[in-house]
Amino acid sequence: RHSHPDKEGGPVDGLGRVFNAVAVADGVLVPLKDAGAVSFLCYLAAGDTFTVQEAQDAAGTGAQNLATVTNYSTSDGLGGAWTDRVQAAAATVVISGATGLDCAVFTISAEELSAGYTHVRVTSTSTGTVVALLHDLKVQRTPGNLPALV
């Protein structure tokens, strides 16, 4: 573990300085008010389809598909090499267990959201897992001072 002392002498790791996270984010509306972007890490060994939606608030007002995903990367989910993928702009990312590349990562930036929309979510059509990593934090804080995301 790498720690860097902050002004008060306590540890400052990546959490709060580089990123914030939602470990169980399948279907969870994640706010992009305090971050410039969110990367979603999606996995299911059998393969899955993950759908991206935007909403106007944490209650899901005006939820609609967000068809902006053109680039994503796939891997085996076990630390194997990443393969870059390109698709026509879509609200879905599909991974196939048959290829062994059953993990995907893609990023949604705050600029991709429609006017008046502040939240984004990714939902598995099966039992896939989704982790949300918010980055490009507008304000860096110690982990204990990060705002609740959901």
C-alpha cells in the first residue's frame, strides 16, 4: 500500500484524491456533479449486456438510454491483457463468455450527459457485476470527507 502524507500527516491514497467508488453499482444512479467522469467495470463469466442510462436526479427522473459508448476495452477479468474495442455509438456494451473476454471497462464523461441530466447508471441484463469508479474529482478530500454517492 502506498500512502502519501497530507498536510495533517495522515495518509492520502487514491480514494478521495484520484477517485471515488461504488463497488456494487449494478443499476445504481451515480452522480457526476462532483466528478468529470465515471468508468464502469463490468463482469460476468457467461457474458452479458450492460445498458447505460442517464437521469436528471437520484430518483431516476427522466431516465433514458445514453447512446454515447463508442470505445471500450475487454479482458478476461483475471488481470489479463486488455483489448480495445470500437462500436457505433450505443447505450449498450456486450461481452461474450465464449471469447474469454468477459470483462469490460468504459468511461462516461459528464459532458456526454444531456442538458439537465446529472446521474448515470449501468445495468446488467443478467447477473453481471458493475463497479463505478468516479474520477477527475472536482474537489479532492480525505476518504472520510467524501460525499455519499447514493
